[in-house]
Amino acid sequence: MNDMLKKNPSKVAPLVEVKEKRAPSYQLVRGMKDVLPADQKYWDFVIGKAESIARSYGFSKIETPILEETGLFVRGIGKQTDIVEKEMFSFVDQGGENLTLRPEFTAGVVRAYIEHGMLNQPQPVKMYSHGPLFRHERPQAGRYRQLHQFNFEAIGDGHPVLDAEAIIVGNVIFKELGLKVNVQINSVGDQNCRPKYKEILTNYYRSKKKNLCEDCQMRLAKNPLRLLDCKNPQCQPFKAEAPQFVDWLCDDCKNHFMRVLEYLDEAEVLYNLNPQIVRGLDYYTRTSFEFFLDGEDLASQAALGGGGRYDTLVEQLGGRAATPAVGWAMGVERVINKLKEKNLEVPDLSKPEVFLAQLGDQAKRKSLSLFETLRREGFRVYQSFSKDNLKAQLEIANKLGAKLALVLGQKEMIDGTILIRDMDAGVQEVVDFNKVVVELKKRLRG
Ligand code: AMP
């Protein structure tokens, strides 16, 4: 140590902490979710099943934009609904337009039906869609701010068999996904009988106002049907005793409802009449329904899907008067959560059937064309051309869950052969290189 420092230790230059300069890190926006590669098999399975069943029931695909005019949802869904009051992601864009990230599919699909003159096609026009929706809800288990639905609409026909068909399609989809569901069904009447029922419901609730949750006190004034939709424990006893809409339906609505139930009986669909299924949106008329996993607590807010008839929406959005319609949507995340909870096996189409391993430069070169041949033959083949070490390649094959590995090494190149290794059994066989496609078909396609 030099003299100066000995005399005056405080003069020692402080250690400067060298902070590593890193770019700021970002996280998911609240309520959003990444769907990672490992989860894709669930999405492929659910969307694939729903799509093939939708097609076989005569629904065609429609894609509408995620962004629509805010007014479309305000008018369609209704001002006094949770979605419009509190949950829409709305903004004014650079051009001064009021836009909203769609919180549901129906309004956009109905806009497209009107805008493209689909009323000139044979009715009903049956369409399905799937994709993301946005609702600024309080995030919790099974509730996201970006959610995905698979949605069905049948527009332009009021026949009760279409309500039943919507429910039957849902039932078939859940069954084929391996989920046993129960349909909760109700009728919310139409413009003829609803005013009377609203009045009766309001009279019933008025005397209980003080004991209702804050939201329900508001609903009582603005949208009394929604009182039956309340999930707050405080309001449950009043809901249980409330007058039921089915007792106040006009003859047409009652007749419609009875026929829907008859069709469901015919199709052997399990359903429960549930006077509390009124749905959150203003546009529903007559039939409304929700799907729950069989045995699930209905108050758990765990509906897997739901929908109903909406006979006045087309007119309300500027279309032709008296264009009835019915639709429903399945909550994709909720369904996937249930498949996982129940440990249901889903096919994994991202898993390779064959992993192509190679050793030596000559083999590497030959494996490029072999890979392309196998791909064209329809096998799900993976490779790692950039690797030289055979053990490392087989480890990758193992990690990816490949059923078979092909090994092309120096010896095989000389002999005109290739090794086929069964990854599970750990046994391998030498086959003629020119017969590799036939041999793979034998092992994989049976
Ligand atoms: P709705 O459009 O509100 O009738 O919802 C139809 C289905 O979408 C529900 O039964 C749920 O399965 C699902 N769903 C609705 N809201 C959410 C959300 N915030 N997060 C996840 N799934 C949802």
C-alpha cells in the first residue's frame, strides 16, 4: 500500500459497481396468455373436432375482423350489459374512429350477413367462426381478457328445430372431445311477453332491494332480467324464489319452447330446465342455454359454452325486419382446461413419427433427399441435419417422442441399407435403402 493510502484510507477510490446494461424485460399483459408449442395439440384437437362437426352439420366458415365500430357492439349487445358497460377494449384511432376489439362474435357476423346481402341466399345461413375475443374482466381461473371461442350462427329462420340443432351440435362436439355435458336451458320470451315478466320480476325484487348486492340494485332499475344472472352469494336465496319466465311465456313462445324440448328428447340430449339461464346480453329472445360439465357446480361460473335465439338483432343492426336467428359459442380455453384436468389423451400431430439421423458427410447429403421423399409420402419426419453425433441425434428423437428413428451411417451408405430403430422397444433392423418407404408404411400405417 502506498504512503498516502496508509495515512488516509478514506481516499481509496470506491469500487464502482459496473451494472450490466440490459434491455428492459417485458411480461404478458394482464389477462392474456401465451399458447406454447406443448399446448398446441389441445388447440388443434378442439378446433379440429369442432370444425369438422360444424361442416358436417352444414355450417360454412366466416372470418370477420377483430376490430369493429364500437357502435355495433353498443347497439347489438346493449348499453346496460356488463360487456358494454365495463369490459370492452375500446379506443379512438388516429383517424378519430371509435373502434373496439370484438368482445363476442355475433354482432360482427350479423353485420356481415346484412352488409353482404346474405338474406338473398337460401335461409338459414349457417356460419361458424373461431378466434380471439377481448373482454376487460377481472382475471381469475378460467377467465381471461383475451379468450377464444368457437362460434356458430344460423341466421334467417325461426324454426325451433334450429335451436335444437344448435344444442345437438354442441352436445356432439363435447361428446367427441370426451366431455360429458349437461345443457341448462330456459326461455326468455319475446317482445310480447317479456315486458309483463319484467314487471312481475321487478315487483318481486323491489321489496328485497335493501338486501341485494350493489350490482343487483342497479339491475333492478335498468335491466331486471339480469338479476337472475347474478353470481353474488348474497343474492342467491332471492334468485331461487324468483318468479320463473316459463310460467309467463306467451302462447307462441311457450309453443316454441315445447317444440325445442321435444326435438332434444328425440335426439336424446340431456338437459335441465333452469329458470336462471337468462344470459348476459340484451339480444336474446326465447331459447337460451348453457353447457356445463356433468356434475359441475352451476354457480362456479364454469360454463363451457352457451347461446340462444336472437330474433330481433338483425333488425336492430339495420337488417330486414323479422329475420330470426340462433347461435352459441364454446369457450376454447375452458374446454382445454377440462381436458387437462381430466387427463384426457389428445392426439399430438406435432410429434414426429420418424426421426432421420445421419452420420458422416455422405450420409448427411443423402439424407436431404430422403427427408424430402418421406415428407412427400406424408410421414411426419423430423431431422437435425446440423448435428454430427449420432447419440445426440437419438437423444433429440427420444425427447421429441418419435416412434421410429432412421439411421443412415457410413456402413449403410456402402451397403445400400438403412437402420430402422423402434424408439420405445429399443430394437433396430437393417433394411434395403430402396424399400424404406414400404417398410415405414408397414410399421406406421399397419
Ligand atoms: P359468452 O359469450 O359470454 O356466452 O361465453 C361463451 C363461453 O365462452 C362461456 O361459456 C365460456 O366458456 C367462455 N368465456 C366467456 N368469457 C370468458 C373469459 N373471460 N375467459 C375465458 N372464457 C370465457
